[in-house]
Amino acid sequence: MRVGIDVGGTFTDLIAWPPGGACIRLKVPTTPRAPEEGALAALRALLDMDVKAGEISLVVHASTIATNALLGQVHLELPRVAFVTTAGFRDLLEIGRQNRSSVYDLGVERPVPLARREDRFVVCERREADGTVLIAPDPDEVDAIALEISRRGIRSVAVGLLHADVDDAHEVAVAERLALRLPDIDISRSADLVREFREYERFSTAIVNAALMPVMRRYLDAFASGVRAAGVRAPLYVMRSDGGMASLEAAARRPASLIESGPAGGVIAAALLGRSMQLDRVLSFDMGGTTAKAGTIVDGLPEIATEFEAAGVTHSGRALRGSGYPVRFPFVDLAEVSAGGGTIAWLDRAGTLRVGPQSAGADPGPAAYGRGERPTVTDANVVLGRLNPRALLGGTFPIDAQRARAAVASIATAFEGGVCEAAAAIVALVDFEMAKVLRIVSIERGHDPRDFTLVAFGGGGPLHACAVAREIGVRRVVIPPLPGLFSAYGLLTADVRVTSSRSYVAVAEARKWPAIGALFGELYDESERALAEQNVPASDRTYIRELELRYAGQSFGLTVASGAFDETLERFHALHERRYGYAVRDEAVEIVTLRVTGIGRAPEAPPAALPIATPSASQEEARLETRAVWDGTAFTQTPVFGRERLPGGVRITGPAVIEQYDATTYVGPDWFVHVDASGVLSLEDRQA
């Protein structure tokens, strides 16, 4: 039995899959102050269902704790970090790049460096750009630095030296000397994390990693101890930002690779579903309790970016450059906005309705959950009749409809029509905000959204999918069988992934291809060793070779699959034309970075299927009730169906509500839905 546990902002989701059996699904409230407790509570609830600990063969976990720590969540305080660098580069963290997160704001402030200036130490060492040694590091100087670090009580150190991406022998010597003098501290070495040029990004990655190491080690140790205390002896893995798994040990050494761990699982699951349905172009739409996220999947593969800014600011789903800490690790390319079920609606000083960015989270949660008082998106959906006004989670989670209505009524003074119009306005505003992030990952990436199918999941995705799809021109929406647990399901489908990279800045020429092949061979060996350390059998290992290329004179490149010389360059021209609207095939192309991704193939995951395989004989027998649901202008008596009861092949014309344990699907008035044999819901816009 494989188990996936995904810690979200409001609920912690668990899926367990016994061989040859139906899945077991659980949702428990997230515990924000100690997120491992929610994950362990879900595991204990599984074991209380007559599941034996010895039956579990694998546990995969995803969490947003790294992001939360960088954002300053209470009880996740980052440690004091020391940074050891080449003399003359102490202030590089302040200098950074000339990106301004707010171009016209004269008082804009850059993020405070994670290593304070007084905690940055310099070593009188130097290399030339080709790696030639000019000055070797002095061991006595490093010893003096170690003594000062110890005196200050600093427990985590980053080491980043100039041109270590070309030759890291000096970095190794300094780090080993520090480890000898300070055996109990955590050390992050820049070239060990990313062997690429651009010192600022490499140093920033090392410092972010150093800051997260103690936090993530404590968290992962607490999680592992709890799992072992429950009697589970199965291997433990963590989802990485790029959608691959890493063993607990590997994850603890490279916590910067886990910053986007939480959202990655859903995109991986959406890619798998798209491949199984032979969908070439998919937009993933994940609406949870606190945020909505969107990603792009082309030809079965999620789009991957190679750098992001951790703890940065977003505006309408776009990350503002210069607002966060650069991290050079691959990650699933997502756009995100503060729009979830717990997002709070409020009135500004002018009496204008606003939705977000603040969220009620898991504590106190929406008013409908019985403790919150401020109106949220969930409360608006309860008022509109789209969410069950009595209980969710199969009747186990009570809903206080009167409390939800009172919360929405508190801001309804701005609306002539009253509470229902206020609730409808809240939903319309949040739909508009979520449509923005889908435009970002489609139109702004060079894709036409009308060519895509929207895969909607998360607790709120199916509820808002029709409106969001129409807003961006998508004509077809697919709802997977387990939408509210889809990210946890994605954990069970993920492969082990490792990435090795090396900068190689040179004009791309056919005569250099043999040298490129030799360098790829070195990266292949590094990936081989990394997969072997995580116990991936040789028969399950595959590798992807990629090149980052750019036109001469450009600052940043595009990543394409590596092949024969002419073939690789044509891929770059075609991608550049799609992304930016033009290609210059007679312009010189430069190589920037070589990258090898090692993949340890996971056992094939069972298809996401509904746990109850006893459908009704007809559509009418699947009807649970008829209730008044707001259709955009007025309340309409609308059929409510139980999803597990719907027979394959049935076609339902909206408006309709389809309920299941982990999510509710709302079929708009001008939509119809078809249920296929595997239980997937396909919604199509009749106006398209």
C-alpha cells in the first residue's frame, strides 16, 4: 500500500492505495502551527481503519513549510545564518540585480538578506573566470572565521566563492575546514547545490538552503519520528518543487528544492490524467483553501522553469522580480493567486467590495465551518446553494448555513439586492482573479487557451471551473474522480528526480558538440550516483539531457531537449518564436547551461478512480435532492447528484450540482456534463 499525504492551507489530504483495491481517502483539518501534526493525524486515522502498519510500502509527503518559514510564519523562525565568500563580494547580496519590484516607487525596499552583513565573512582567495588559481584559501583564516561563528552561536553556514561553478576545490576546502572546526553546524555549499554561473543567484540559493536546513530538518525529523512511532517502517519521500520525489535524507540536505513542494503534486497528477485521456494540451487549475494555482502541460509534460524567487511578492498572479530570494532549482512553472475557499471578502474605505488576499485558513476557517466570523468564498457558495448547506465530507463535516449568511450579510450593505447579490459578487470577483493566473500560464507563455482542456481540482476547483473556463475561452473542462484529493494522488504517481547542471557559455557550433557530449557524460555520472544514493534500481533509471540556449546579446535563455546540433538549434528557434513571437535563424546562438535530469521511475500508479463502484441504474436514481441554487440572476430549483452513484455514459444538462466526499462540482446553466466509464466528468460549454 502506497500513501500520499498533502498538507494544504485548510485541510491535510491523505490517499492510500492498496494493491488491487479501492483507494482510501481522508481529509483532516490542517494544524498551521505544527503542520506535521495534521499529517500524522491523517496517518493515524488511516491506521484506525483496520490498515496494518506493515502493509504500507511507501509514504510520500508534500508540504508548504519551507515557503511558510521564508514568509515568517509564527513558530517557524529562520535561524541566524553566516555566509563565507570571496574577499570583495561581501555586499553582493545587497547589490543583487537591478530589478525593482515596484518600478515607480521611490521608496521600494528590497528583501532583507537572510545573512546579516555582520555575519558575512570573507576569505582572501581568488580564481580567474577559467578556474585558474590566483590565491589559495588560508586554513588559518578559515579557522578564525570558524571561531567567530562559534562565538556568535550561529548554527547554519553558507559557503559561496567566486567562480566555484568552474572549479569548486576552494569551496570544498573551506567547507571541510569549517566542518572540522564546527562539527555540529549545517553547511550549504553553493557549487554543491548549483554548478552554474551568475554568482548572485548561486550565492542566494546557498543562503536560502542554509536558512531552511535547521527548520526542515526539525520538521522532517518530527514527521519521520511520528511515522515510525505509528509502527510504519516504509521508506519516506518528499515531493520536490520540480514534481519529483526525494528521499528524506536528500530532502534534508537540499531543502531549497522543496519550496514549491506543495503545489507540484496536482500538476503531476493532471499530466498523468491528460496522457491517459490523450489530451495534448492541458491547463491545470487547483483551487484550495487559501490559494489558486495554474500550470501548463504540453504533450504530457508540465512546463518546468529553472529559477524562481522564494518568498517574493505576486501581483495578479505574476511574481514581481526583485521582491524575493533567487533560487536556482528546477520547479513546476506555476502562477498563483490568493484565491481559495477561505479567502476573505471585505469592503475598502470607499465601500468597494474586495476579495483577498487575506485568508481565514484552517483556524478559524470560513464562518460556515462554525468558528470564523468574516465572510469568505466558501460562505458565499453556501449562501448561493452551490455548497451543501448541511454538511461536507460525506456528512461528517457540519456546515452552519445561518452563520455563513450572517457573515456575508455583514458586507451586503454595499449591494442594493442584499445578501444573495453580495455572495454572487464575491464569487464573480474571485472567478475573475483566478482567470488571470490561467492567462499568465497560457497566453503569456505563448499558448492559446482555446486549444487547451482545463483540468480542475482541489476542494474548490470544480465549483468554479465553468465560470473560470468561460472567462479565458476554454470550451472543455475535465474533473478527475478525486478532485479534492488530486494533489495527494499526484504524490503516488511521482518519480524520484535529481538534477545536475553545469554552465558552459559559448557560441553553439557543430564542432563543439563532442565536447558538449563529454560534459553531458560527467553530468550523467553525477545523476547516476544521486539516484543510487536514493536506492533507485539501475533498471528504473532514465535521463533527460537539456541545453539552455539564447541569442547572442540576450541575458537569459530558453531550455530545450538536447539532440543533434541542427535539431537542437531548430527546437530553440521554434520555442523562441512561440514564446516571444519571433525567431532569428541567422543570428548566433549561445550555449548557457547543460542540464541532466535523472529519473527513477516509480511503480505505475493505479488510475484515479472513485472509491465506490456501485453506480445507480439511471440518472434519476443518482439524484440526492433538489435545492434552490443561484444561477447568476435568481434561485433555480436545481438537481443535486451523488457522483459515486452516476452511471457511466450519462449526460446531464446544467444547471446541476454534483457532490462527492472531497469536492462539489457546479455545472453552469449553459454547460452539460458527460460521465465516462472511469468516472471522469467532462464538461462542455454549450455556448462555444
